[in-house]
Amino acid sequence: MGSLSESLIAELRETFDLIDKNGSGTISKKDLETLFRGLGVSISSDEIDRIIKEVDSNNDGKIDFEDFVKIMAKQKKEENNEDIKKAFDVFDKDGNGKITAAELKITMQTLGEELNNEEIDEMIQEADLDGDGEINYKEFERMMKK
């Protein structure tokens, strides 16, 4: 099931089995809505319909375990992307879409990391794919997903 660890798949199986109270091997849209709300994820009924349509491999409108794993993996990926964007915004002090050496140094100091200019330059060079001396969002995202 893709790049998910065995332990995560086992956790998902346990969760799925708890939701699938009658043991039918499928869960309903309502069950999925309840799960998301229980996890603190604010999601509309239309969004749930869209998600189900995207992953429902046999087009029966029901969510089997394989569909459930796809949904949870997608949700986890979206959360990770949101976290990366928030982190980028912390570094991008002036909001111009690029992290300069000065912004990187200030943020690292705020985080308790005293780095010299050489160390900052090394960090920039490692992430800076286009060679402009700054880190744009795509470069930051790539670095965070390494």
C-alpha cells in the first residue's frame, strides 16, 4: 500500500475495524465524517463526497479498507504540506516568497541556534537549486521532504 509503514497500516486497520462496527468490510460516509471530526479535522460533506469519489476504486460509494488507507494517506500528505507552508512563512520574514541568508540567520537565532555566516551560506547553498542565493518555497519544500 504505497510508502506507508507496516505499523501505520496496522494502526489504520485497527481504526477501520473500530469504525466498521458490523464487520461488513466497508464504512459509510457518515462514519468517515465522524472520524475526521474526532481527529479535529474540519471538513464539509461536499469535501467528503469528493474524497470518496477520488478513492472509491470499485465505484460502489462505500469505503473499503484499501479506500480508507488512500484517504488517510492523502489527508496526512495534505497536513504535511500545510505544516511545511507554515514553517516557510516563519522563515520568510518579509513575506516576499524567498528566504534570504539574513532571514535564515534571524530565525535560527530565535530557535536558539547560533550559526555563523559560513554555516548559513552552506544551508542556503544546499537548498538553493536555481542559484539565486535565496530559498524559494519549492526549494524549501524539497529540502523539508528529504
